[in-house]
Amino acid sequence: MKKIYIVRHGRTYINHYNKMQGWCDTPLTEAGEKGAQEAAEALKNVPFDIAFSSDTKRANDTCDIIVQRNINHNSLQHLTSKFFREQFYGYFEGMDSDMAWRMIAGPVGLKNLPDLLENYSIDEIKDLMHKADPYHEAESAAQYWNRIEQGLDLIRELDGYENILLVTHGFTIRSLVAKYGQGKFDIKTGPRNSSITIMEMTDRTTKITSYNQLEV
């Protein structure tokens, strides 16, 4: 069985400014670096066999901070991949988050992200975003999962790797929890920056066993 420790990247400037951050990227803030160090402390004694992150700088930097503190830091390899990026928000990239979600929710008679989460699944929200994007370039659910599942298949096919670090993004973690959490977790609350979510994977099953924690 593989145990995957999924960490949301540390807080960034775009997080601080409450803007949409999918494929666009900004550095970690001082608070973001501190949060990454706290995650590193919580995970330092987990003997990771390999580390993955999104290829964004914010995820890459967070992963490096965790790897440097890990008990296996001398031998631990860190690989980056676009498969683990956040959802692509298309036209809404970099926009004020409240404004963007009003534009996405408005056509279905709602006001904001909490309203959407109350009435629609995560994948339905992806499709609403794709539809509301004037260019229709925001990833649909099908486009998103085609990419993410390639990353999960990469992990699944690793032979002999049991403890795996994966640093990725907030809406992606919500999406994984919605799909593999068996309805046990409240995803109306998003994962905190630098929080830890755990996924267990076998040849036949994939399940989330904890969500949005600061310790393991």
C-alpha cells in the first residue's frame, strides 16, 4: 500500500490578495515560508521514498523546504510535474476571487463559491467555470481529470515506493477529497495553506483517510 502525504503549498502573494491562482504563479510570502517550515517539522520523521510537486514555483519551493528537513533528505528525490498543477482557471486567472466566483455563479442564479459548493459538486463547478469563461479555456472536469489521473497513474505504477510526498494546490486537494473521500469530509471548507491530507492507494483502491490537518 502507498501512503501519499498531500500538502497544499505555503501561502503566496496572490493568496494574500485574494485572487484566483491556478496556473499563474507568485512566490511564497514570509508567512508562506513559515507555514512550509511547520509542515516540514510535522513530516520530518516520515521516511519518504520520493517527493512530487506541481511544477509551479510555489509548490516546488514548499516541497524543497519539506524535503530539506526530512529524515531521508540525503537520498530523497524531488520530481515536478504539470500533472499536479492546480485547475487552469482560464479567463479568471489572477482575477479578484470574489468577483470571479460571482461571474461563475451568476448564470445559475447564485452569488459566490459557498453557494456553488452548497448546490453543485466540485466537477459541476469546474464545468460551470468552463462555460462562464468567455474564451472557454478554463479546464472542464473532463480536461482536468484527464491530466490529474495521469499523475495518479504515475504514482500508482511506482514499485517499492510506500511513503510519498505530494505538494499541490487547494482546489485540487478539494477535488481529490470529493472523488476519493467517500463522503466523509466537508469540502465546503478548503484546505489551509501548508495543511496535510493523506491518501492511501493500492492496486485496486484509492481513498482519502484524513483532510486538512496540521499534524500526522
